[in-house]
Amino acid sequence: MLLGTQKVNQHNHLEIGGCDAVELAAEFGTPLYVVDEALVTHNCVVYKQAFDREYGDYAIAYAGKAFIVTAMCALMAKLDMWLDVASAGELYTALKGNFPPERILFHGNYKTLQELQMAIAYGVGFVVVDSFVELDQLSSTAQAAGRIQPILIRCNPGVDPHTHRLISTGKEDSKFGFNIKDGSAMAAVKRALELPGIELHGIHCHIGSQLLEVTPYTEAAPVMTGFLKQVRDEVGVVLSVLDMGGGLGIRYLPEHHPPSIDELARSLSRAVLEGIAEAGLSKPKLFVEPGRSIVGEAGTTLYTVGPIKEVNIPEPPGKRVYVSVDGGLSDNPRPALYDALYSALIANKAGDEPTYDYTISGRHCETDMLIPHIKLPRVETGDILAVQSTGAYNYSMASNYNRFTRPPVVFVRDGKVDLVVRRETLDDLLKCDLLPDRLA
Ligand code: LLP
């Protein structure tokens, strides 16, 4: 499987964005996150064209939680995207990347008072309110600041997205948002309309992530448009924004066939347009918040292969060959958290037949399996392993477990490379440590 601008070059090496992956590994060291900037750009453009064609009045808000660094925010700003942030840290990164605050949506089921103050002070486009406590706090904070903060209400449409339970968020049994069915969402709308300092513009939902069908969207859309109708009928207010969240899945393995961005735009737009036509409502501005489907397939992590070890296994009887690489749990916690599966290539043997079975392990002090089973060409110590589709929720979820330094990130495009996050140093690991005098 080759993704985006990936190809096999004349040296039988993996090339990404016109750059030889083996040379990138030599220049920047490993582990290394490589981002295919042309693919990121392409995905944003495809999203915009598709929703423009299928719906008309739309906004595409990149979900920063998937991968957010200053350069990514600057790229999203250049592409005229909106941005979804979920913490003060993500908001701060966006502002440092010169992202216009009026195109930012601020999410979270528990935004701290400081975060609400910061969102108001910088003038974010919408705060997506998740609880009654937040409504009250936001109202008083905005009033104290002499501002009117535009908001959306996060609703729970009660739809099962059939994805991993840890990334399923739109069911009624969820910590997020106000349930529509039990009347909480209507109560929140009424409260929002009463409170000073805030201005209710619309409603939001996010059903789940890595969705491999469009059905959850087409099931959620009528629930949301039905709720817009209920709001008009009960309180006489026509809301102008409908945000349907993110969630479109990507290819981690060749056998994954997620709906295309075009398919999502077509099905979702039709479901929304039908719903509003039935309700006799005017067309709200439609927001979507893709994260993974913008950046996931655009990311590749390069590792250097270290020890290789063969063991006998009883069930089924045979052998297993462990290939250890110079990263693991700290740069990609997704296999451990979600049993996530990945595809990979040997970057320096990219065109060779994958005929041998391997298990790829990390180098942390536990059984951090990155890929339980994979076929690759014969692997040798010193080879460069390129794990694909690591652009979303890898760098953003990376940790310093075992005091590993987090890897650098490069953007590649048209044969050029830009370092956008440098490798952490050992001193970076200590920058927040303090040594009390009595222990010195
Ligand atoms: N909007 C909201 C409100 C969200 O909560 C999320 C993701 C998104 C948009 C973007 O969803 P996407 O298009 O990326 O699926 N750490 C997990 C994923 C958690 C997703 C949380 N919310 C993982 O590694 O799979």
C-alpha cells in the first residue's frame, strides 16, 4: 500500500513528498515523523470542494487534536480552514501559528475557568458548550470581560457509530454533551437563550472516530435537524449553525475501505438537506470537523531496526520473529490503547516482496507491540522501518514514558524538507524538574 505521494524510487527506497525516506532518517535521525504536506493540502481542498458542491454554505474545521503544532496551524490558516481546539495548549499553539481566532471552535467537556477566560479574551469564533456549569461560567466570564461570546451547544444524538468503544462519543451513555432524547439539550438551549454574555448560534455533535461507514452520519443528521425544528417550534428561534463533528475513517491496512471524503459530503449533505426540507427550515451553515481524515494517511513514522530475535511459540506451533525498533509506546500508544493495526514497509527495500512474517516491537520496558503480525521483505538490523498512516493521534498522543525524548516532525513537499518540531533533548526532559535544597 502506498499512500499520498509515497512511491518507490530508483534506489528501491521509499520516497515521500519527493524526499528519500532513507536520507531523511540519516539526516534527522529516528524515530522520525514525516508529514506529506501535499496530501494534507489535497485532503483539505477535497473537503472544501466536496461540501461546496454538495451543500454550499459550509465550513471545514480541522480537528487539531489529531496533530497540532505551530506549522500545522499556519498551514491550516493558509488553506482558509477553520480549526477545532480542545485545550488552552491547542489554542495557544493555534495563536502562535497565526491562526485567526475568529475561525476557531473551542471544545471540551470540562473547560477550566482559565480556558474560558482565554477563549473569550482571544475572541474565538465559537465555544462549543458541553454542560450547564459551563453555560453559567461562560456567561459570567464573558460579561465580566464586556464581551458577547458566540456559542454552539454540544448535543448527543444517541447514535451508535460502531467503532472502538473508547472513541465512540455520540451515544447517550457518554460524558460528552447534552442528550437530545431526555430533554437536556432543549433545557440547555433555553438556558443559553436566557443568559447574558453569550449568543447561541447553533448545535453540534460528534458521533465517534475512525468511522468506516457513512450510516452513523445519516442516522445522526435527522436527529439533529429534528432538534433544530423542535427548537424553532418550542422557543421560536431558528439556529443558523449545524456542526456534525469529525470521525471519517482512514486506511490503516490495505483491506480498510473507508468512505471517501466525496461520499461523506454527498451522504451527509443529502441527509441534512432532506431533514431541513422536511422541517421547513432554512439551510443552516454546515460545519464538519475532520482530524484523522486530513492528516492520518499523510504521516509516516521512520524507525531504525535493532535486535531481531526468533522464538518458538506453542500456539499455533511455530516460530515468531521479533523485530525491535527504536521507538514504540511513547511515539505511538494507539496499538496499546485501541488495538490499532498498522501497515509498514522497509524504506530501504521498499519494492521487495513481503514474504516473511514478523512481529514489530518497541523498545520500552514492557511488551509494547507496534504491529503484532506483518509480512515484510527479509529484515536486518539497521533497516529503516516506515510505519504508515501515523499522522493522526501519534505525535499528539506521544509521551516521555521511560524518559524517551519525543521524535522530531518534518514536513516534506516537492523534494524539500522542513523541520517543524525538533527532537527533544535530554535537557528538555528536565526543564520542569526542580531539586529541593534538602535533596541537593
Ligand atoms: N470533533 C470533536 C468534537 C472530536 O471529539 C473529535 C475527535 C473530532 C472532531 C475529530 O475526529 P476525527 O475526524 O479525527 O475522527 N485518540 C483517538 C481518537 C480520539 C478522537 C476524539 N475526538 C485515536 O487515536 O483513535
